[in-house]
Amino acid sequence: MKQFTEKLKGGSAYLYLIPCFLVFAVFLFYPFVKTIYLSLFLTDKLGQAKIFVGLDNYTELLTSDSFYNSLLVTVIFVVIVVIGSMLIGLIGAVLCSKAFPGIRVFSTSYALPMAIASSGAAMIFKIILNPTIGILNKLTGLDINWIADPKYALICVAVLTAWLNSGINFLYFSAGLGNIDESIYERASVDGANGIQKFFRLTLPGLSPIMFYTLVVNIIQAFQSFGQIKILTAGGPGESTNVIVYSIYRDAFFNYRFGSAAAQSVILFLIIMALTLVMFKIEKKGVKY
Amino acid sequence: MSELLLKNVCKMYDRKQYAVRDFSLKIEDGEFVIFVGPSGCGKSTTLRMIAGLEDITSGELWIDKQLCNYVETKDRDLSMVFQNYALYPQMTVYDNMAFALQIRKVPKKEIDKKVHEAASILGIEHLLKQRPGALSGGQKQRVAIGSAIMREPKAFLMDEPLSNLDAKLRAQMRVELSELHKRLGATMIYVTHDQTEAMTLGTRIVVMKDGYIQQADTPKEVYDNPANRFVAGFIGSPSMNFFEGKIRPTDKGADFEFTNGLRLEIPENKAFALANEYRNKNVILGVRPEHFFAEVVQKDPKADYTKRTLSGKIVAREMLGAESMFYLEETFAGEFAVRLPVETKGRVGEEMALFVDMDRVHFFDADTEKNIFYRGGQQ
């Protein structure tokens, strides 16, 4: 009898998990499995699997220049976005870590990008970057067609994305700074450390746990950027801003090649998963205390 | 090593409330000065002003004949031990101790030598590779002190460094700190709320209350010659007993009269002054628990000891080992504590008559609470 109730207790845990699991199943596991399934087929225009082609979609991708271009563009994009957004967030958080009059205004404005819709921000950037009426060219006196020039388009989109993502980083870093004991700064002052030494010897190491978390989230987030690219450049000019996510969108909904799009999704998934795993491995060595 | 001079230093918060007022003190080279007082008396604030962690609202701070009010903390060349130790959590014990020297770009070999030297003094050599998170309170405290003694600063500042330790460890560290002071011969300023620490460690005690210095003197002077009722009550454990009453002149000199009319004879040396200045006025009598005796100790054959007796009902009795604490109650005198030899008889509920060592009692002005017989003292 006792054994039976214990078994029931063990089983009841799964019972509690069911509601959450159902939601996951419908919105996550089913689409995921379906994507893998689709990636092995040729589809019709409605996205129905028609002809089984095995790994043909994948081999086609891995031999196409366009796909490698997408990969390269994505890597550059992610690097700029992650470095940019973390720097902006970190600098903002450090500046706002000391109390001064008007700090609320500043903190709010640093955190604000978080609350701005990416497509809305992209619309505004489109005006700012406009070669004839845009304020950027007016202020700098340059005459550059930012969005239409393959040299600058990717950087523009990346900088916009970095700024958009910086809001949440600001919050993470502010929380991280709040966790650092104030008195170690006081001790460092008495010990004779100046501001820069304190930043590099105390603040940065103190932020290392949250820094890692932020890095992982930022990389994943950067890989998945879409709205601002669609509005601002639509993958162009040429294919200079055709990051994988946009390429998936284009293949699926313009070219109606759902099979190829699904295959790209699977590859993107594998890349992000591999990166995340690698970073968790590194974390165990890198993050102190 | 060096001397510190504070001149009328004040600290005001929010432009209305004084945390420290008119703090003037000269600290000589090699002194071990203790700031002691109840919480909120401004002792830590004063220490932090010396360190430069708090601005000085008004007044002057001189370190080694240099005005330091506006010198940055990092340039004052002091070292400090914090109440919570403030160890750098992400650094090993070694780096924690070496930090101040690494900042100063001291050669690595020299740092290494000094770290090991300090670690061996404090017995923490085996911990050098650990991080602070893995240490116990006592070990952290040693590391904090170790980091402080790496350099030869102008002065050591210590902000209640022992308050987080258990009683036994605290007693042990007290001895070690005292030895450390002798060994380094350094100027030390030490903040505590614990009067035992103050009495045992300091070469000079600065008793503070409500932002004011009450008395600054050697432990013995502060104990035997308190400036006012507050100092008398704060220093000494258990604290001094206070009784209200009046001075009544007699043909021999003067008596202290309790509110119910019971009188204690005042010895000649104090009687005349009291009879003159405080004739029939209210005073407060202060008697330390150890200045009561269960049996008469005839010091002065001429004195009439029957006139120096106070009795009360025992309400509690505590064994302290060699001695016993008796807590007595008397309707007109309130409750008072008495320290007597352990073999003294007396059970809770019984009446007990005690002789008061009137040569060692203190008289305080009822209005100003100042010690009527306070003998100047240094500042």
C-alpha cells in the first residue's frame, strides 16, 4: 500500500506538468517536428509536403553561394549587434549606477529601446538615414545613401539592432551592478585604486556571472532579428543584409520553397544550439566565484 | 606613520541633522585610539571622514601637517578594515591581500614576499588560494587585517572589525590586534560599540554620544574619572548604578540623602565642596557594582561605616565564576547591581545590607549630569 501511494506521488508530479507540456507541445514541439519533416520534402504553394526528397534540400543549401553569403552576413551582423548592444547597455548601467539628480530620466531613456517595437524603430531610422532629407547626412555633412549602399546597409541595420537590444542589457547590467557590494569600492578607494582600476578589477569581474547570461541571450536574440531588417532593407541591397532569418522568410513566403526554408531553419537551430552548448561549457571555466 | 589632527570637524546630513559636531582631537604617532559609543553616536562617520569616504561638512582634517579635507581617498595613504570585511569576492585571498600593492605597481617578487609575511603573522598561509566565499568569519577577518597591513600606511582605520565574530574568537582577535599594534607601532583608529574592546585595546578612548565627544582619555582615566553620567554609565560592565538624592550638610561635613531620607556619609575630601556648592541641592550618586561590600572593610578607623550602608531585597543572582552578580531592589533607590565574591550568601527574596565604598563613588550634577569632581583631563 505504502509503495503504491509513493508511486502515485511520483506520478502526480507529471500530472502537474501536463498543462505546461500541452502548451509547449502545440506551439513548440509540433512546429519543430513539422519543420524537420518539411525540410525533407518538396512542397506545394500552400506549404503541403508533396514529394519526399530526403536530404536534397540540405545538399542544395550547402552548395549554394547565396546560403554561404547569408551565413557570413549573419555572423557579421551578430558580432556587431552583440558587441554594440552589450557595450551600450554596460556603459549606460555604469553611468547610472551612482545616484545623481535626474537619474530616473536617464535610466528610463537607457532602458527605453526595450519598449520600442523593432519595426517602429526601423521606420524612424529609415527617415534618419534618408540620403536627401535624413538628419544623419544633414548633421555630418556626408552624402551617403546609407541603406542603398551595400557597404553601409548591414552596418546600419546592425547598429539599429544593437541599440534596440541595449535596453534589456541595461537592465541586466544595472541589476548586476546592484549586486556588487558597495563597500568593496570603498575599500578599493582606501587601497588607492582609481576609477579605471576599480572598473576593470572590481566592476567587470563582479558582472561576470550576469555578463555570461547576457551574452548568451544577446547572441540568440541577434540571430533571430527580423522586423527591422524587413522594414529597413528587406535583405538588400543585393543580398548584403540577407541574414538567415530573412532568407528563411523570403524562401518560404516569396519563393514558396517551404522545404528549403525549413532546412535553413533546422541549420539555424543547430548553429544556435551548438553555440549555446559551447558557451555553457566555457562558462564553467570562465565565470569566477 | 604619522599624526592626525581633527579641528572642529562637523558632519551634517541633508542640511539639517548633525551626525558629528565639533570633533576636535589630536592623535599622536603610534597611538591606538578607540572611538566608542552607542549606535548613531557618529563614531563610524568620523572614521569615514578621516578615510575620505564621507565629506567633511566643516572643520579641518590634518594628516601629517597636511590639510586633507579635499584630498581624495586613494591619495590619503591610509588603510582600513571594514565591518563586513569588504573582501573582493572574485579574487583569491592572495590577490585580495596583494591588491593595494598591485595597484601601486610594486614588483611582483616584493608583493609575494609581503603577502607571505603577512599571511604567516596571521596564520592564514594555507588559505591564500581560496576565495573569500569559502572562508569562515574569523578567516575573512584575518584576511581583511592582512590586506590592511600589507602597506605601511599613515594610519590604520578599523570599523568594528570584530563585531561579526563569536565571543571566543573576538577575545582571541583582541589579543592578536593588540600584539599587532605593538609589533607595527602604527597609528590605529578603531571604532567599536563594545566598551570591553575599548577598555582592553586602546591607549586612548574617545567616548562619543549624539555626535559630541564626551571624554577622550586613557582607559583608566575614563573608568575612574568619568566626565559625566553618560561616560560613567557607558564604560564598565555591568554599568554604574545611579541614585537620585540631595546633599545635606552635617556638623562633620555632608551626607547624601536618598529620596526616602536614608543617608550615606560622604568622606571628608568631598564633603566640604559638596556642602558648599550643592547644599540641599539634587545630585546623582554613582556607584559601580564592585564598590559595594557585603562585609565592612575598615579602611579608615575614624569613619563610621554604619552610616555608609544601603540595603535591598535580592531580585536575581548570577554566577560569574569567581564572582556573583546580585540584583537588588529598594523602593526608593530602584534596582541596582552589585558584584560580590562568589561565596557571599544571599538568596533571591532575602534582604541584604551592603556597605558602600564612599571613597570611590561619583557625584553628578542633577541638571548638567557632569561629574562634580571631574579632574580636567587631556583632550
